[in-house]
Amino acid sequence: MSSSPDNEVMGTHGSRAARFFFMYLSNVVVILLYFILCGRAGYSVTGIRNALVVTLGVQTGYVALAYYCGELKQFDLGLWVLFALGAAAGWTGAGRSIFLFQHYSPALVPATLGVVALLPLLLGREPFTVYFARRQVPRWQQQTPQFATVNRVMTGYWGLVFSIAAIMAALAPTDWHFTALYPNLVIFGGGMPAGLWLPNVYLRFFPGELPQSVEPLIMGMPFAFASRAAGDARATIQFRVTGAQPGDYYLHVNAGHCRSFEGLAAAPDLTIRTPDSVWLRIARGELDGAQALEQGLYSAEGDLGVLVNMREWFTARR
């Protein structure tokens, strides 16, 4: 089951390359810069101090740029605090702190990211994943009750991933397998692909409540699609919605798959004209679809067999 990825998402006003940089590359670049400078200096005390100051300067400039572009995220501030504390400790003679950066930097970085992930979650604030979700998830999905819940689940998962990476690096601070290889495998191998499977797995077991507005309800119908019941059926279903939240949407059912789109289909097999409130009640199971059609609460044109089959293809919840 799927929905169209072509709906509007929030993000930077620049190119896709700029969005990709702000979302994924910026923190990787500054972290690599820090470790490259430390490595060139042999992780000496002086080298660590200089690396922290230079990295702090670069991160400060980036934070200013990200804020100006509306792309500032929690990880940016978390890393800035890490490097700021390290630079301050280095130049005020706090030897113990410099020792931590000198020997445990590979653990401090994921530990910082883990704190940034979990602290807002524990305090009931917006999770860090919301920044990424708003730039990748269609607008209608952001209106669903599940949007906030899935973001909390993703944040908890990422907190676990960063914690595992930090513990690995701390257990063997002189073994590059534990400071570089294994933590990065956990982060990039176990963490990054989670956005492709974790939300679907969670929603399969905890589907949650139906949306309160018609756009996310209709656009989210692929998530309630019973592929086995549909079998090899093919149909295009057009919705012409009136009322307080008017709009045009259509579903494309094809061989066990369902996708949703905004706008008008070229040649729909079935066209449903309905007030938003009526279709919301039908979807919630508060109103029988057949009776509502007989009473003229909504109308259907085209292949009415598709309309009958929709009772099995899509499951209403109370």
C-alpha cells in the first residue's frame, strides 16, 4: 500500500541539493572536520584545543546560515553546545574535560546526538524528527493524528541507536572498530533505513484514530487498503468533495496496490461527489454508505460495482 509522493512538503525554498545539504550533510561535514583536525594533530592536547575552536567557528557560521534560511535544527544547536563547551574547557585549563575530548570524542558525538534526540521527547517538546518529516512527508499526512505519534516513535528509536553507538565507542576508545566502524554501521545501517520501515510497522500494529478532516482521510485511504480483498482489480476512483473543506482527490487501484493523488483523474471509473462531513461519517462507520447514497447525501457516477467493492477494499473504523 502506498500514497503518492508528489504532494506538497515543507522545506527550504532553495534547490533539492540545498535541502539535502541542510538535512543530512551539514552535521556530517562539521563532525568530519573535527576528527580530521584532531587526527592530523595526533590527538594532542594542543591539537584538540585548536580543533575545537576551528570547528566551533565553522559550526557558528553554519548555525547562523541555517537560521537565516529557516533550516536550523536541534542537532545543529546540540553540536554547537558540544564544541562550545569543549573549546571553553580547553582554553580555561579544564584538563579533565580536554581528557574526555582527547580520548572519548568518538563517544561524545553520538552521546550528544542521543541527548538532543531524547531530551525534548522526555520534556514533551517537539521531537527532532519533526524537522525531517515536514520536509519529506506530504502535507496531508502532517494533518493526521499519527504524524505526532510516529515522530515520537522514530525519535525514541534514534535515541536508542545513538546510545548504542556511544556505548560502543566508550567501551574501546583505542580500537577503531569500536570508535569508527561499528558505531557508523549502527547509525547508517540501523538508523537511516528506519524511516522506510518503522512507521509502516508501527501503524500496522497501532493504526490509531481516523483524521478529523477529509483531505488526510481520503489521501490516507491507501493505508487502509486490503490488497488481498482487491486482488487483481483495477479502478480509478475520483472524489469531488464539497463543504467546509472542498477538494478533488482520486485513488488508483491496480493489482493489489493503491495510490492517492490530489486533483482530477483523466478517466475515472467511478466519481463520488460528497460533502466532506458525509464522507467522514461513512469512513468512521457512523453512516451506512448504501443508505446515504439512497438518501441522496452523496452521489456516485460510473461503475457502481467499484462502489460496492470499496466496502471490502477499505475498512472503516469506529
